[in-house]
Amino acid sequence: MIPVKTKHVIIPIFIPHKGCPFDCIFCNQKSISGQIEDISENKMREVIEAHISTLSKGAFVEIGFYGGSFTGIEKELQIRYLQIANEYIQKGFVQGVRLSTRPDYITPSILEYLKAYHVNTIELGVQSMDEEVLRMSCRGHSVQDVIRSSGLIHGAGIRLGIQTMIGLPGDNREKSIETAKSVILLKPEILRIYPTLVVKNTFLEKLYHEGKYSPLSLEEAVDLCAELLEMYEASQINVIRVGLQATDNISEGRDIVAGPFHPAFRQLVQSRLVLKTIEEIIQKKGLENSEGIAIYTDLGNISDVVGQKRVNIETLKRKYHFKTVKIIENKDRKMQIFVEKTN
């Protein structure tokens, strides 16, 4: 368990495509992780020690294995990676380990040795809870695998993380919302939402160029993710990432061929949710025909209220014909939004 109000630091160790039995239609982990070569034991130690040297005292530190299906790697190599991680746990520099893997690569015996090596969190690459979407994406696992493995992880006392995607082949808005409802029932502690991007050297790129796949637009992805984020937050699920993290390769003009990529994608989603809240207040208070409005909020919330390139302000002016939309800092209304009419 991560202590409350403690700085949480993850030291990422990327093991691109190791342990994956399938080439998922959308996946090129070496591009996504920004790491081309497999990691050696020496390199792993270098990465860990470089991060440790920059840490402040009192942080809760985990070593995270990402990029492949960790429990699909040959067991001897899994154990070796875990042994190295545990050296730093024994020295007191690190408090635990987290990893990502496939839903069909979790068994009671696997969980037994993971717990012995201080694995605190397991993130499952679920992607969708729709069988057709899983099949069309060449995932190679079923919805039942997700339900079974989630139950086993909870039963082992390990934190459950779920990774989902929107815009996969065969997916649509309704299926994504149904996936969110099904995921909520699994009660994960943490969650990630990734819009599907067309990445170079994937089968999805081939389908895209053949006209057999169309990615979501940025507007569609932001709007859908805002609805999903609202659902998860209402269920007290900690959404730790929305959108793929930008790297040297994962950027427009590099390995992204098409799709709803934006370097500040989560802020776009958060801003969309704030706009929805503002509009609900406007309608509840009957302010639609006002000449202008003043929006009071705390300093930390102002950027989401305004929106990137003032998109929320301009949307409100255009939609309600407001002459003025003022943003006013109100220190007495922490993390709240208050809207009033202005003359």
C-alpha cells in the first residue's frame, strides 16, 4: 500500500515486446517505449541508480517493468529481473515492484512468486471488454481471462491496474462505454486510457493505408475520454494516465502515422470536463441569455477553465453569445467553479 500524501516515484524499466506471444494489430512497443534494444542487467542497474541519485527523502519508490508482458517472459529471466529489483528493496532505496502483463498470463503460482519478490501492483493490458474488438485487434485473450485474472490479483492482495484503449478496430463509442462499465465492476485501483494511434511498422498501419481502418479524430477522442474519465472518477478509480506519453518517436512527424495524438491530451480531456461543468451551472442558473458571465475558480484550476488556446472561453462566447467571459481567482472556492451573471 502506498502511504497517503507521500510522493510516489516509479523507476521505469522497459522490456519492449518481451513475453508477448502475439503481435497486436496496433503495437510497436519499441517505438512506443522509445527504446530499441532489450535491456541488459548492467543497463537496468544504471537506470535504477540514476533515478535513485535524484530522489528526495521520504518518497515511495517502485521499480516498474513496462513494455512487454512480464509474466510471459521465461521464468528464469523474470526471476533475475526481480532479484535485481529486490537488491535495491533490501538496501532501502526502493519499496516495491510493479509490472504490466497480459490477462491470460496470470495464475496462482505466478502470483505466489511475484508476491515473494515484493510486487505491489500488476497492470493488465485489457484494452477492451468486447470480444469482437479483442479478436479484431489480435489480442489473443478473452473477456473471461480479464475477469479471472483480476479476481486472482485482488485475492492475492496485489493492487490491480487496468489499461484500456478506445478507437480499436471494431470499437465504437457505445462499446467503449460498456467496456468502462465492465472495468468499473472489476474494481481496479488504477487505470489508464489510451486512444488508438496508427504507429509505423504495425498491421494497423497497413489497414490504414488500405482504407480499412479510420482512427478517431482528436475531437472524438477528447469527447469520449472526457465521458470515460467522469465515469471512472465517479467510481473512485484513480486514472493515472489519459493518452500516450510523448517520446522522441511518439510524436507527429516521427512514428505516429495517424490518430488522435496530442502532447497534452489529458489537459484537453480535463478542460472538456470543466466546460461541461460550467455549462451545467449556466443552464441551472438560467444564465444563457446574459450579456456576460464571471467564472470564479482557484488558481490551480484556471488553465482547465480557460482551455488550451482559450478554447473554453471561445466556445462559451460562441454558443451563448456572451460578450464577456471573465475568469476570476477565488481562493475561498478551492477546486470549485462558481459562475455568476455580469453586466
